[in-house]
Amino acid sequence: MAKRSSGRGFIAWAALAGVIGGAVFLATAELFALLFARAASPILAVGGFVIDIVPQPFKEFAIATFGEYDKIVLLAGLGLAVVIASAIAGVLQLVRPPLGVIALIIAGVLSTAAIVTRAGVTPLAFLPPVLGTVMGSFLLVLLVRRLRAWRASTAQDSDREDADEAPASDTSGRRPVELNRRRFFVLAALAGASAIVVGITARTVSMAVASVESIRKALKLPAPRTRVTVPEGAELDVPGLSELFTPNKDFYRVDTALTVPTIDPETWRLVIDGMVDQRVELSFQDILDMGIDEYAITLTCVSNEVGGELVGNAMWLGVPLRDVLRKAGVKSGADMVLSRSVDGYTASTPLAALVDDELDAILAVGMNGEPLPLEHGFPVRMVVPGLYGYVSATKWLTELKVTTFADDEAYWTPRGYSAEAPIKFSSRLDTPSIGEAVPAGRIPIAGVAWAQSVGIERVEVRIDEGEWEQATLSTPINDDTWVQWFMEWDAKPGTHYVAVRAINKNGDLQIEERAPIAPDGSSGWQRSLIRVT
């Protein structure tokens, strides 16, 4: 009878192991859904699938019975189903391995299918359930393995008792059954607690993000007082060439935030202090009340390699930073503004770049016709033409401290980057793309070039070791945006090197010498190998 009772006990512990494995599966999926695809929560996706397939009479019954709590009841029911199914998987893994893992994999496949078939799914939406399945299966195998060791040592002790022998023990006097039991419970406790903390935190953050995203989508920015005129010929019609304005979803993102900060514009405040006549605090509405204008500006990241894609052009809505700083009154002796993000990131921007009447340094609230996307700084960020982003493009802005380079230091300065970082003007080949085979004959070579605050005068292209030839430029919007360029090429079969360089409006030639990203941005002419068939 004791052995039978003990056997039932191990079945119960196996069920617990299954529940913990299921919890790890869901927690891992929630964490990676937060990082890669917020709509990829298995519970919510399966819940949405159930809502879609349930016949209308059942839906009406649920609404009539539970009213506004029908979704809560559905989620609670799904949660209970997950607990039961996970417990069964744990028992199966103990008595008929690897059936428990197979059951967990089937659950992962079904949740993945529910996610990837939802409307508006993103390319990485499959990752959360897949990674959740891997982690949940791994923990289940590990827990059941320790449970088996505990059961085996218990059986051995029982056999010794039947033979009137003393139970086995190690050199410290501890019995194997005690060691194996402790190992099982320690792992179960750690895995279970971690799953609860990670899962609840990730879901809470996801809900907060979803709430702020709803606020952002409902936000209506006022019409700009002035608009940017995009001249005829500003965009060339060449396949493979970067668009004149980079879509928000394709605009590069480089920052130090592990997860995207969520800020309600109603509670957002910007503080201007430091070397000022008076401390000023502005609300989001205060910024809008100043009157917003339209600005076309190209941003470049210091991490952009020669020929890289960490550069983008957008139409911004915002207010001049010089007008914002004027409200506080800048004291003499200041030469830098230390901007601070809600996540603690700081950037050091030369004061001269922010108060120059000829430079459109702005606090941006809109991007390409809509409020700033969350990942690009909603509700307010800085945009300063002519400076690399790490010293000027602070997102999720909360503070502007007027100070000096001698007294304050920004995030990247002690990490090997220059305190001041004007953009090194450059050019890029977009098409033909590297590694792409192109047919022989007349084809376009095209790309973009940028020299923010100065402007591009011309772009030159060289095939192999031939002469430099001048490319045709698009009509520039202004000196703060990139220009497109193209050149027709009579491509002959074989492999060819295509090099590109730019000259700015000051007559300066793009730096030929290759330099790394640190401390103040890469340099060099892009030289690409093109294969012609």
C-alpha cells in the first residue's frame, strides 16, 4: 500500500513538472513576443482563434451569460485548459517518454499556427511560440529526469528496508533519496518562480505598450503652419533604389532601450534646466501650442558602415529647439545641451547647433504624416541635421540640461566615442545590390548620397579602374536630405568593381581613407563587386 501511495505521489509531482513546463513555455513566448512581435502571445492568439471559429449562437450565449466579462471567462477557461493539458503532458513524460514532450510540441505547433494566421502578422511572429516550445520542453525533460532519479532512489531504499538493510547514504550522511528530492524541488521552484515573474512582467508591459499605441493611433496632430515643398524630379524611378522618404516601418532603429518605452502624452513632461535663467517644464500640449512645422531631414547613425543601411530620410513635424530653449533663457558660458531619455540615455549636443537660425534642429512629434511611432521616440524626440544620432537624436525625451562639455558627459563619450560628432558626408550604391547577378546590357547603377546641412554637389561612379563618371542627381529637397543618383552602364559579362564617391557643395571630396565606426563615424568610398551574366 505504501508503494502504491508513493507511486501516486510521483504522478502528482510529474503533473506539477508538466504545469511548470507549460508555464515556462508561456512565459518565454510572452517575453519574446514583447521583444519581436507583440501580437504573438499564444494565449491571446488561441483566444482570438476560438472567438473566430465559435458559432454565433455560442457567442450570443456567452455575451448573454457573462456580459462584458465574456473575454475574461474565455481567457480563464483557456488558462485552465493549459494547466490541465500541461499536467497530462508531465504525467505522460514520466510514464511514457517522450509523449509529454510530443504533447508540448503539438501545443507549440497549434499556437504557432494560430499566431501566423492572424491578420497583420509580422515576419517574426513565429519566434515566440517556437522558442517557448523549446524552453518548455527542455524544462519538462530536466524536471522529469530528476523526478525519475528521486523515484529510483526511493525504490532502492524501500528494497533495502524489505531486506532489513540500512538505507544508502553518501560521505556526508545524506541519503540519495534526499538529494534527488531536493534537486527536483529546487529546479521546480526556480523554474516556476521565474516563469511567473517573467510571464506576468512581459504581459503587463505588453498591455501598457498596447494601451499607449492605442492612444498614439487616436492622436490627431494639428496641421503644420508651413509645409515642405517637394520639387519635381526629387524622386527617381529606378527599381531597387531607396525611396525618397523611408517608410516608418523600414526606418533604422538603434538605441539602448531593451524594450520600447511607453509614455502617455497626457502625463509626459519636458524639463529645461541647468544654465538657464529659469527652469521650464512643458507638456505635450504646450509643444503643440507653439505651432508645428514640417521639416525634411535625413538622419544617420554613427554605427553606419560604408554602404550601410543605418540612414533614413523622413518628413518630420515639430518645433524649433531654439524656440524651446528661448523659453528658459540660456546663460552665457554654456556650450552644450545634455538631453535625457526616459530610459536614462543621454546625448551631448553642441548648443550652437540648437540655436542656429540657419539650422532646423527640432523637437519632433510627427514622422511621415503620423505621430511618432513608439519605437522612434513617441511622443517627442530630437532631430538635428548634420550630427550623428548618438549626440543629437534622443528619443523619448524628458530633459534638456543646458551645460558645458567640461562639466557633463553623455552616455557614449566614456565608451570610446567623440563628444561632438558632425556627420561625415557619404554616398551609397543601392542597385545592383552586392552579390546580385545582373544581365549584360544597359542597366542603371543607382543609389543615394547625403551631406546634411551642406548638400551634395555631385556624385561620381567608376567601373573597375576606368575614369570617374558623373552621375545624374535627383532634384534635392534641401541641403538636409539625401539625394538620389543614377547612371546608365553598358554592362559586359564578367565580374566588375563599382565605386562611388560624392562631392559636397563646399567642394569637399568624400573621404577615401577607410575608418572604423568609433570614435566619430566610418569613412571611405564604397566599392562593390558586381557579377554580370
